[in-house]
Amino acid sequence: MNFSFFSRIKILSLGIIFFALILISKLFFVQVVNNEMYSSMADRQYATPSSNIFERGTIYFERKDGQLVSGATQVLGYKIALDPSKVSNAEELYAKLSAKTTLDKNEFLKATKNNKDTYKEIAHRLSKEEADSISALKINGVSVFREKWRSYLGGSLASHALGFVGYRGDELGGRYGLERQYDGNLARNKNNPYVNFFAEVFSNIGETLFKGETSRGDIVTTIEPSVQDMLEKKLEEIKTRYSAQSVGGIIMNPLDGAIYAMAVKPDFDPNNFTKVSNPAVFSNPLVENVFEFGSIVKPLVVAAALDAGVVQASTKYEDKGSVIVEKKVINNFDKKARGVVDMQEVLGQSLNTGMVFIYQKLGKEKMRDYMLSYGIKEKTGIDLPNETSGLVANLNSPRELEYANAAFGQGIALTPIEIIRALAALSNGGKLVTPHLVKSIKYENGLDKKLDFPTTQTKITPETSLEITRMLIAVMDKSISLGREKMERYSVAVKTGTAQVAKEGGGGYYEDKNMHSFFGYFPAHDPKFIVLLYAIDPRGSIYASQTWTMPFINITKFLLNYYEVPPDR
């Protein structure tokens, strides 16, 4: 009997301890993890009249030192509502209220006219001081309520990456960008937030303690705000200087696909997205639009030929300035002949005839296999909505001409995120990374989850990666501005591209429109960054080397200095 009694006591004690641990754990989540939400709920003076107050998780940028900076967050404020049926003198009421906060008189008077309406909101986003001063007036028919709204503290900074929160019909949620992609994590419970305390304490215990996570949380991005700001300023300078139709850029870690900055101009302010006259500006051309990039595709083809063993950097051919393929004349950009030159000069002088020579050595099947191994036919898997894939049907054509054109970047169209991923494979030993913008999720239960993104291998070997990198370094050191921009202490691998712009709806190319692009990675033999820049229809500049060389150099110097990257030569 004594044994049975003491056993029961032990079991009961263990049960009490287990129950206490659960209670303490849940109290921690309620009082610490969700402290801000419950503190907000405690202020009943301005209790919301609706079923809930808009809540949403935070999107963080991350500085180079690991400090988190809010890119998109919730801001607490107040709103004024009227009961028009209780307003006897609208002019007098307007005078009292407008002395405390800014009101549009016409809108105010219009709101008071329908005395059958018992609720009309007349002002939003008031400060605590304004709310207190209006509440102190104790005017019959005037109420002040708490409200929250989405705030983008950087204004238009990273707007295409972030997206915004808006209504679609009656549903409020993420629209575009990360707001949409991670809506399931960022969205919050739409039920009444003023729940019973003990109901909250004992709800979802199993989920919190045993599953380890819930879907709801804040997201931490790979975007570095200072780098993002710098990139956007450079893009805006080029767009303004050359009156370009649009410009874009991406700065990425070529080893793991983490994106430090991505931007497009024109952009928008997600705080005021309703004022945008053309909704097309909300879409992100870096992942949704395809372009014929021209000569920055050439290193991909050269690397394929090197890997297949059909050419070496020293392999020579005779450049006559033009070549005929299936009765079609293909010219160099300047239609000039160089005589006998090697493959290094094909890259350095961006010779289209040399790329036709390389394709003919490589052959259709090998060229197609190598090019597709760079992932140019597939979506990259970037964590942004509406990604599209490249248009590379010409690589299945039976005609020689389609392959000859593709060899120098015409006739195949890729998204900017596809081309930067493919080019990154040249820098990192032939690996195809997954570009991404989010590195971790900070769940509401206090746990963090680091996100993993897959890497696959292209057809090129690490040895080929080293050789094409060496050749692209020589382009920077000897060919760009005739070597005047060579960085003595850092190796930088680069290539420019100038391409014709295809007419919308097909039917050839515009005679007076070009696309200028520029890419580079550095330090080239241990790359920390790969940069892609492009401009559509820049005016007053014929070649990408004129448009983008100095902006690229300035971006490179900024990144090397900002991250304190040691010299590699």
C-alpha cells in the first residue's frame, strides 16, 4: 500500500511539473515573444470597433554586421470616426477638430450629410498626441480608435523586391514581391485579438512545444540596405543621364545565390502605391521579363567550347569582319576585320565572327547541351512571385543561323535573374546556385529557421571555370577602356553586351533601340560578388562599355571597401 501511495504521489508530482513547464513556456510566448501585441491590446481606451486590428509580420533587411533593419513593418496610430446622426452643427464640429489635426473640409462636410449613417471614418494615421487631444474634447458622436497599417520605412527602397499589402476584392494581403511570396508567414490571425487570456495560454500547446514552429513569423532577407541604396542611386543616375526607358541591376553572392541588392528604375513607393498611374510598374522585370542580352552571353559559349576541348584561349582564326551563315551576313559590331586573332581577342574585342567560329567548332548538339545546363530554359526558383523562364526555342532549331545568332546572344531571351545565375557558374567552379532574397524566418514561437537553397552542377568543370575566369580578367585588364580601369590589387572578371531590342509582338528588331548590359565578378578567383547591370534604349551612347564601365567600377570599389575585402593580387 505504501508503495502504491508513493508511486501515485510521484506520478502526480511529475504531472504537476510537466503542467507547470507547459504553463511557463506558454506564458513566455505570451509575455515575451508576443509582448508588443498584448501590450497593444491592453490599451482599451481606443479599442477598435471592428473584429480585429490589422497585424502582419515584419520584413527585415540585414546589415553587413548582422543588425536587422525593418524594411516593412506595422505602425500603430489612430483614426477618427463620426456618427453623422449625432452631428448638429458640422461647421462648428469641423472647427473644433481641425484645430487638433489636419482635415479636408470638403470631405468632412460631405461625411456629415448622411445622418442615417452611424459610422464614417474621417481621418487616419493620427499620432498619440492628436488622438489624446481629440478624445479629451469628449464630443458626442466623435470616436477615436486605434489602427495599424503597413509601413515601408525606406520609401521606394527595394520596392520591387518587397511588393506591398493591398486589397484584392475584400481580401487584404501581400501583392507582389516578398509580401506575396511569403504571405503565408507574414499574415496574422484575422480573428478578434481580444481573446481570453487562459484560452491563449492553453491553445496550440502541442504545436508550440512539439512541432517546434508555426507558419507565422517575420522574415529576414539577404538585402543589405546600404548596398541596395547605393545600387539604386547608380541606376537612377544612368537612367537620367541617358534617358533610358528602364534600367535594372542585381548584386548577388555567386557562391550561394544570396541577393544583396536588386532594383529597377522606374520604381514606386509602396507606402503610396494607390497613387501609381500605371500598375505595370509593380511587376518585377528582373524575374518576369525576358531580354536578348547580346554579348554577355558570349562567355557562356566560350566556356562550353573550352570545356568540350574544341578551342583554347590561344586558338586562332581569321576575322574578315563578317561571315555568311545560310546566306545571312553576320557582321562584327563595327563591321571591321581584325585579321588573324585568338579566342582571347574574341572576348576582348567582342567579335561576332569569332563566336560563329566557336559555335561551328562546338556543333549544335554540344552547344545546346552546354547552354541548357546553365539553366537558361528553367525558372531559377528565386523566392519571388511570377517568375518566368527563358525563351530558348532557337536552340532546338535545325537551322545553322539560329545557333550562330545565339552564340553572340541574339535570338534567345532570358530573364536578368537567369542570366546572372548562369554567369555566376563561370565564377564558382560550374555550380548553378538558387538566387534568393530570404535567409531565415523568425517564427512567432521564438524559434528561427535558416532556409536552405539547392545547388546543382552545370556541364563545365572547375578547371574550365578557372580558365574562362582568367580570360575575363584579361578583358578587364586589357580591353575595357584599353586597360585604363584595371584594378592593380584586385582581379575583376567582366564582359559588356550591346544587343538589338526585339520588336514587341515579333517581326524583327528596332533600328534605333539597343540594350546595354555589363556583368562582372570579383575578386575573380574567390568571388564575393557578381554584378549585373542593364539599360533599355539608352540615348546618346552607342555601346555598353560607354554606358556602364564607370558605374560598374564605382559599384565594385564600393563593395570592396564596404565589406573590407582583402586584395587578391
